[in-house]
Amino acid sequence: MRVTKTVNHKLTAFALFAVLFIFLPIMANAQQFPERSSTGTTNLIAPPGPPAIPFIDLTIRNPQGGQEVAFSLQLLLLLTVLSLAPSIIILMTSFLRVSIVLDFIKRALSLQQVPPNQVILGISLFLTVLIMWPTFSAIYTNSIQPLSAGSLSAENAYRAAEAPLREFMFNQMKDRRGTRENIGRFMSMRGITQQPNTLADVPTYILIPAFILNELTVAFKMGILLFIPFIVIDFVVASTLMSMGMIMLPPVMISMPFKLVLFILVDGWGLLTGQLMNSFVVR
């Protein structure tokens, strides 16, 4: 019995020694980090706080001085001008006539998508700036600049900005037939029986519709003159195709290259833009 117990104790001691011999190096290596490694942490990163949203305060109070009143009026005038800017540019400048004439030449050449409408409007806009530059300069010098300096009130600035624009519109009409009839027609519609003798006698709300009718009339007259040579080409091509028995062939397909050749040979874009600029009276 004693021999058996002695053997069992030896086996147990041997097993413990083997376990320690195997697992102690593994545990020692587990505590060492490899080279070029960084120590980690078990601390959790604090969650970010709520996003900082700026506080916007809009208060309405009585003005503290004349400068604040002037600033409020300038802001109101600016918002009004920005809201009416498209109508002012289209109806009270040379943009109306230029855009209509360019659209006429596009249709006369039988062009559907070239040049695009955005290009036509862009050309009209820059030609309008070129034609109206003296008027815009007068408005800036006499109205905007003194208003920004505080030497002119808002009402006087409006009058100063209105005068060059009225003069431009009146100059486009006074040298043409039918101008006085248009002005008199609108004044009679408004119930004003007195016939105007000068620009000062024509109210602005009468001058604007008369100017719009004049621009439409002039633009359509120019469009008719632009159509005449291209209509002749259409007639010649259509007659030639009919005489050759090509009834099913669209004449537009044949006439359009001839129109483009004619337009390029006579420097059509240069002539058109030159005549458009010369058709306006700018002083």
C-alpha cells in the first residue's frame, strides 16, 4: 500500500511539473508585445457632445438713427429690384428686340436645335449689356453711387435711376411713325385727353407699354426682311425638286445647306449684330 501511494505521489508531482514546464513559457510570451506595437487601452472614448448650432436672432425694433433707416430702405429697394429684374431686363431694355430677331434668323435658316435657346438668350443678354451700357453707367453714376454714399434719398435715387431709362425708351420711339399714336392710344385708354409734347408729359406707366409695342413692331419688321432671301431659296429648291419628280424628298433637307452657305458667305452674324446695334438710338 505504501509503495502504491509513493508511486501515485510521484506521478502527480511529475504531471504538475510537466504542466508548468509547458504553459509557463506561453504565459510569459503572452505578456510581451511584438516590436513596433503600441500599447492599447480599455478605456472607452467619451461620446461627442451635441452639435453646436448657431443661434440666429431676428429682432424688429425702432431705428436708432438715420443710417439704420437708410440701410432698411436700401435693403427693401434691393429686394424689390431683384424681384423685378427679369421683367425690367426683358421689357424695358433692348433685350426684347434682340432676342426676337435672333429667333427669327434661327427659324429662317430652318435650324431646329442649333444654336440652342440658351445660346440665343446669352447672346441677347450680352448684346443688351453692350447697347445699354451708357444708360447703365448713367444710372450708376446718378443714382446708385450717391445712394450708397448717403448723399441721396431713396425717392430721389429712384427718380435719378428712372430718368436715363425713360430717355432710352423714348428715343427708340420718337423718330418712327406710329409712336405718337401708340402713346396717345394708351393715354386715351387711361382717360388722359391731353396730348404729350415732350418726354416729361408722358407718364412712365404709359411709356413702358408703348415702348414694348414699338419693339415688337420693329423686331417683326426686321424678321420679315430676314425671311425674304431664305424664302426665295426655298422656292427655288422646291420648284427644282418638283420638276425632277422628287416629290417625297423634303425640300428643307436640300435648302438648309444652301441657306447656311449664303449666310456664311455674306458674314451673316456680323451683319445681323451690326444692324441690330445701329437700329437703337443711344445718346
